[in-house]
Amino acid sequence: MNSTSVLQRILEPELAIVENAVFTEPDDQSAWWYHQFLLTWISTEVIALSSKRSPITSDGINNSGSSSSSSSISSSSSENSKSYTSTTDKYVHDQNSDNNDILKWFASILKKQVEMMYSLLELEDNCRWIMNSIVFLLNLLLSSTYHRILSEVEMDGDELLRKRDRLLYRLIEVDPNHANRYHFLLKTYK
């Protein structure tokens, strides 16, 4: 089982629970905090997996059988009976492809979350929790980790930045108690 499917198995049911909670009671902050925690945690895992030299299995160890990184990867399965050293071109190519795949997978999850949050915002147009969540999601997508693959998931970084800035200006009006934070966020990703 690959790393993406393990993360998918964890994330999808949890997101379904959160989505149900935020659509049921959009002003309940606990659902929003859990949503942010969940996506931050998975994002951290995705970044860690995408930067590793050896694939992680569902039991958390690399295919060489040890829990630490090694310079060669061996697999006993019939599909992966070859052994590759970390300097082998094919291994490096396959690993870069795997890295992009997991990044694209999570960027597409973030994209779906943004779309879902915008549909909720249409129903609850002054809910600061929804707007903050969209800003959080857009900031994740605009981060250097995901920014380089936005075009691969059919997203435009400049458009995301404009949407984020519009929401932040709106938050300044809707939530003046936190205006300094929103002004600070406006200065990021310029």
C-alpha cells in the first residue's frame, strides 16, 4: 500500500465528518479548529513523504525493512523485485514522480476544500470561520511546497492570491477585532 492511499484512508472519512459539522453549524469553532489541525497534520506528512528518498509503507517503515532511510531500496514483491540504489537514474525518476503524485493528490484535496468552503460561504456570507478557513487553505496552496504544482491541478497562483486578499479585506470589515492579523496576512505571499 502506498503512502498516498494510507493518507487517503485517514483523511477522507475525517474530512467528511468535519464537512458535515461545518455545514450543520458554521459558527461552531471546534469543527473549524479540527479542520485546520487535520489539514495541517496531513500537509506535514505529505511534505515529509515528498522529501524522503525511500518510500514509506503503511506500517511506517521503508521498503528496505528498516525504519531509517537507506541508500538502497529492496522489495520482495513480484512487481518491485528490482533493487535500486539512490543514485540510479530510474529510482530517482520514479521517486520524483512519486513525490509529485503525493503533492498533486493533496493539492487537489485542498482545491476541493476551497470549492466546498466557497459554496458554504454563499449560504453564510458573513461567517468569519468560513472566510478564515478559505484563507488558511489558500495560504497552504500558495506555500512554496504546493505553489510549483498549481498548474498541474488546474489552479492559478495569482488568482488564488487575489481571492485570498479579497477575503482578508472582507475579514477586516467583518471581524475588526482581528484586523491586525489580517493586515499581517495581507503582507505574506506577495
